[in-house]
Amino acid sequence: MTDTSEPTDGWDVVVVGDGPAGLTAATFTARHDLRTLVIGTGDSILRRNAHLENFPGFPAGVNARLLLDAMRDQADRAGATVRSGRVVELTTADDGSDVPGFVVGTADGDRVETRYVVAATKNETDYLAGLDVDLVDHGKTFVATDAHGRTSLPGLYAAGRLAAKPHQAVVAAGHGAEVAVTLLDDDATPFYHDWVTPAGYFTGRGREVPPGCEEIPDAEWRERADDARETMQRYLAEPHPDGPEQHPSVVERDDGE
Ligand SMILES: Cc1cc2nc3c(=O)[nH]c(=O)nc-3n(C[C@H](O)[C@H](O)[C@H](O)COP(=O)(O)OP(=O)(O)OC[C@H]3O[C@@H](n4cnc5c(N)ncnc54)[C@H](O)[C@@H]3O)c2cc1C
């Protein structure tokens, strides 16, 4: 990976997996100025969905590939770096301190250092094999977590389906957000809520704007609303080029005929 955006002293957060859980977790950590890298193979299971009808905010449903593109762009706009790649190894970076640290190895031979890892790879756990992290087998392999996505290894979190959450896109995305907020909290990053409010919402009551929150004046929220409308119009101007992906065993059967 040749990338000039690589921080010289490593990343704060590497998110492994670019489905709804990973991309949402990255959006939250990046919005709070943790240097966040997402590494993913781009094959979220959601790509198989034919039409996504239970994700909030889309009364007539949404093309799941389009939603994934939008989530990726949102993580990018929040300040995360999103790269294609397969993570094949995760090891702890033993620097003798109490601060967590990891080295993330990819299939193309790159190594990146990070303080925290959010694993969001559905049932893919091979890259965790070298770590002392508790897994759970329910027919498929999941990572054992506490109620907020912390694994048995400090600094390593699991989000979405990998953490055995219900197999629904909105749950995975919501859990990604919850895990990210837990990470921010564990990191002692000053954080109250990730809220954007009208000017005066806090200061008009004599309060400081809490960490993580932003007050914006009328002109600013109108500008952002215009940008949002134009952005969504661009997304929806043409049908998305990608249709649903078929189950691999069905594809194999078709090929055999
Ligand atoms: C046919 C079908 C239809 C569905 N329809 C719906 C529906 O209508 N409504 C609904 O709510 N849910 C639906 N789902 C479920 C939904 O897709 C999942 O619950 C959701 O995608 C889980 O999100 P996740 O981020 O945990 O995992 P995923 O979306 O699978 O994301 C995991 C990511 O990890 C990446 N990855 C894996 N291994 C590695 C690695 N070693 N290195 C780097 N990256 C890696 C993958 O590329 C992928 O992007 C459907 C699922 C299927 C199969």
C-alpha cells in the first residue's frame, strides 16, 4: 500500500471490514479525530440483498449496493481512509507499555500499526488466530464480546454480525456506532454525544458546547442541507450499476448446466 496519508506514528484505529458495521464504526471514530483506517475486501454480505426494505430512512427501500457506496463515502467524508485489502494477520505490538497496540498485516504484505482494532468481518476470523481472543462457535464462528463490543483482548473490539448481533443491516450499522463510542470512551477521548445542533442550543443556556457536539448557525445548516440534497440527487440520478450477488452455490450450479 503506497499511501501518503499513512501517519508516521501509526493509526489510532484500524477497522477490519467494510460492511455496515465497519464503515459506521469508522465514521464515528473519524468524526472524533481518531486517525482511522478501514481495510476491507469490499464483499459485504449485504451485496446479495435484492432490495433493502427495512433500513430506516428509505420508505420505498434502497439498493443495498448504493447504500454501501454511500456508507463508504460517509466514512471518507468523516475523515477515515478506506482501502481495499484483505487482512491476514493481527498481532499485538509489544512495546512494554500498558497502552494497547497492534500490527495489522494484509495479503499484499503491508503492515500497519494502530492503537485500536475494530473487527467487523462477519464470520471471518482467520486473521485473529495468533491472538488470545475468545471465539464462540454457533455453527459459524463469532467473537465473544461484552455488551458493548469489547473482546477479551484490551484494544480489540468486534462489531456487527461478527459479534453475534442479529443478521440485519441496521443492527450491524447501529452496533458499529455503539462499539465506536465505547472505544472513544475507553480512549478517554472527550465525548458527550455526536450531535450537530442549531446555534444557541447549548450556549443559549449558558452552557459550553460539549465535546463531540457542534452548534451551527442558520446559514450553515441551510448550506449543509443543500449539499445533502445535491449529494443524494447524484446518488439517485441513475440506477445503480450493480445488481444483487447470487449465493455462490447457486452460481456454481448454474455454471454446471
Ligand atoms: C441474501 C441476503 C439478503 C439480506 N437482506 C437483508 C435485508 O433485507 N435487510 C437487512 O437488514 N439485512 C439483510 N441481510 C443481512 C445483512 O446483509 C447483514 O446482516 C449485514 O451486512 C451484516 O453487516 P456486517 O458489517 O456485520 O457484515 P458484512 O456486511 O458481511 O461486512 C463484513 C465485511 O468484512 C469484509 N471482510 C471479511 N473478511 C475480511 C478480511 N480478512 N480483511 C478485510 N475485510 C474483510 C468483507 O469484505 C465485508 O465488507 C441480508 C443478507 C443476505 C445474505
